[in-house]
Amino acid sequence: MGERTQSLPTDRALAQQLEKAIPWLEESLEINRAFLYHCAEFLTRQLGIDQFVTLSAGPYRPWPGRRADLQPPCGAVPGSVVVHVHALAGTGEAGPSCNHAHTYAGLDQMLSLLSTPVLEALDHRQPIGVLIDDPSPWTDSDDLLFGLDRLRAWLPPGSAIALTHTTTDLAPAEVRPREDHAVRLRAEATGRPYQPRTRAEIESMLAPWPLAGEGVVATGGFFPDHAHAQLPEHHASAYAAVALHPLQADRQAGPVVAGLTTGTIPAPASNACGVP
């Protein structure tokens, strides 16, 4: 979410407008960043996945001096193979800030993405983790469902899809107008419809793969031992879920997915991807 409000002057202007509309914007960015970082760790620790595709609106930017889990998720598992895919849904089009392979495509361009040579860096005989960092609201519903269907068909057994997606479901009545205003600001800034989705819509997007843990939940509460779990749900401004390839879901149906944990909260990063 934050990467499309950090590069060009127009991005900074949008960020300032959003901060006025939703004063918890900074917390929202932190919550959603930390979720994907911990998902990479979780998928490696519990499922043995050590290669990833990230799909985000724009290139990740490091946050020097901040906790490790607030850095780009490619720093979560040192030595892993990572391909970054940027949908360029926002207003900034700065290049990537790390040395991992990268390309440009949206969820509505899945067929061309899956045939691109950059994905040859991945070993398709082994499971792959896909980390989708909220580009979905910029994608038409039919295109989104088609793209995710093609992605699931392409992923090998043992793979998983972790996703965050903007929602206004979590906003109490007194702050819902602020969330609605933020939606309009994002649409106006990019000239593209911006579509928050409900829990039921996100469950439908990820079906028929089974979901880990409690399913689709507020992003801050997905890992219940994390400090973000204590914040109000609407500060996340997003839902999160992890969908498991059916050929691994049966063996992960016990405490591995029922007792989701992040482990110790990391110290400030010194070697996360892209951090000087």
C-alpha cells in the first residue's frame, strides 16, 4: 500500500491527503507490511517454501532504521529466490530497490505474466509462495477472478497464496465516511476505479483453496501474537488470508495453521532486502 505513496511528488501529495482522511494511515501501512513479511517467514518455517513471487502496486521501498518486519518481504527469508511483480497501479513508477528479479504486470495480465522468462528463476518442481500486497482493488472483479484462477492452476503442489485486500467492512459507522473519502482520493489520483471488497468477496476470490487459520480476518489479527493484533481492526483498512494448495492442506490441518505465530518481533533491520 505504502509504495505507491512514496516516490513522485504526486505520490507525496496523495499521501498527505490520505493522512488527513484516515489519520491511522501510518499504522495501516505498518500492519500490512508486517503481515507479508511474517507470511514469508511462516511459509518457509511451516511449509518449507523458499521461493516467492511478490505482487504489489509498485516497487517496495526500504524503511531504514525500522523493525525488520517493516522492510520488504524479500528480506524475511535470506537466500530465498524472489521475483517481484509490480502492477504499477499507483501514480509512481520508480524502479525496484533491490537486486531480485522483477517485472511489471497486473492481476488482469496473468496469462502474459505466467509466460514471462523472469519466472524461469523459480523451480516449478518445488512449492512457491505468492505474496499479493493489495493491488487487487485496482482490478476489475471478472479480471481478478480469472487471474487468480490461472495463478492457482500454474502453482505446483505445496504452494500458498498470501493476500491483503483493502476493505471498508472494518470501519465503525463514525469513521466510515473517512474510509469512503480515502477510496475516492485513490481513484481520483490514478484515474482508475478503486474497489474495496468484503470478506465474502475475498473468500470467493481464493476459493476453492482452503484457508489457513481463521480464514479471512483483519490483517492486524492474522498473527494473534503480534503487537498489531492489539490495535483496532479498522486501523488495518484491509483483510488478509493465506490460501493453501489442496495437495498440502490436509497435512497442514492441525496446529500448524491453527496456532499461527510470528515468533519474536524483529529488531531494526540491517540486512533486509534493499536496506543499506
